[in-house]
Amino acid sequence: MKILVSAIFLAMSLSTSPRMGIVTGGATGTYIKIGEDIRKIAEPSGTYLQVLESAGSIQNVFDVRRKRGVQLGIVQSDVLEYIRDISDDQELKVIATKLAAVYPLYKEEVHILGDLSLKTLQDLQGKRVAIGPQRSGTYLTAKTIFFQTGITPSKEIFLGGKEALDSLRKGEIDAMFYVAGAPATLFSENTTVDDKFQLIGLDDKALDSYLTAVIPAGTYKWQESEVRTVAVKAVLITFSYAGEQCQNVAKVAKIIRENKAWLDVNGHPKWREVNLDEKLPKWPQYECVAATQERPQPKPKGPDIKIVR
């Protein structure tokens, strides 16, 4: 009888516990590891978070609105520029007006890898360039940069990661885009001096909506000099939900803030770069999250101390 009662009580408690979803990225990428870290700290507080793979930032924008059970996603900060200026998907544009940031995450540098004949971004004019799989974060960044600078490759190839690198090595393409926090494992583990590759600098005034960044000399074994580039922020986002979902997302945000020190030590190393209070241009913070941070926080209780007179 006691076992039955316990089972019923457990079922009732689970049914009232928030069950949420977060869309991230590929199975081996940083986004999914960040999602897993959030899941680990949320569960002890009774919030059950399903971490889902995805095709990238644009798909995640759709999913935080349309996918059943998903309230959170991780995207690149330039996804809004892409949707506003380049995308012709009207549904996507409508969804974007209701997106909000939960927290900024970490910086991801834009890598443009090419052969030694390419010196500047303008040298990509009329070249064959891999810009990542369609709807991926690398894809939207490459398309946005080409739009803002007026550069037109002769051919855009929808390859990413190892496939793009192999094509570059074979001479089937002239350059490739790859957006990832430096040092990018793809280049650290899969390139050598013998490849005769180089990083192409990104220092164009037209790209003022991006963060400036530097990839230091020696980041990759064949890289002799520092390279000035731009970067995007990974952003934890949600849709502007009301009611119960508002409370659930705010609860996850509170859990992240309260466990940031633990994440710095035990989570993915990129957590150490995260400043939860950083303001992102063009990204409003979700009102339900902002409201919880405006409330006075209770003072932590210290150990009971007996005062001897």
C-alpha cells in the first residue's frame, strides 16, 4: 500500500513539474553541450528540460514558436539581421518580432579560411565559397556579411565543417566560412602547415553591427600573425510567451543565474566567458526574466553564531 501511495505521489509531482525543451545545434557542437549543462542544473529544482539537436539558428527561431514542448533555443546574435534584411520568409519575419533574449552567452569568431592567394574579404568576389549548410548559423552569417559588404561570390556552396575543409584541400572551393569560438576544434585537429591555408581578415566598416574580435597569432599551428575579424554572440532565446510559459522560462533563467559559479567550474569552458548582465544591441530581454531580476534578492543566511558576552 505504501508503495502504491508513493507511486501516486511521484506521478502527481512529476505532472505538475515544468517540462520544457531547448533546441540547440549539432550532436558534437558547443550549443548542445550548453543545453546539457542547463538541463543538469534545472532538474534538481524540479524542472525537466529536454535537450534537442537542430539544424541551426534559423530552425531554432521556428522551433521556439512552433515545436511542441520547446520554449528555449540557442541562436547567433546576427539571426535578426538576416531575417530582417535577407530572408523572404514572411512567417519567419513575424516570429522574429516576438523573439526575446533570456541571456547572452559567449562569443563566436567568424573564421574565413582560404588559400594563400586570398588576402582580404574583397578577394572573395567572384570566388567559390562554402557558406555552411542552409539555415545553419554559419550560413546566415556568411549571407549577412556578403549582403552588408556587397561581395558576390561566383558560387555559394552549402557545405559545412569537415566537408567544406576537405573540398578546400582538394581545390574544389577557394574559401570557407566557419563560425565557432576560437580555437575551433575543426581547424586545430584537422589542418597542418602543409595545407597552406590562411585566415582572411574581416575589418570592414560595413560590418559595424558585429562585435570586433582578434584571433591571436599561434591559435592554429600554421597561423603566424594575429587576424582581425568579427564575432557573433550565442544567445539563449525564447518567444514572448505569457502565463505559465512566462513563469517557466523565468524559473530556468533564475536557476542559471544562481548556478553560474557552478557552471564556470563544472560546465563547458565557454561558460567562463558568459556575462549574464551584458546588454545585446537589438535584442530585448524577455520581460518575464527581467521582472525576476528587478525584485530584491533575499540576503543569504549565514551559519548560526552564538555571541559570548
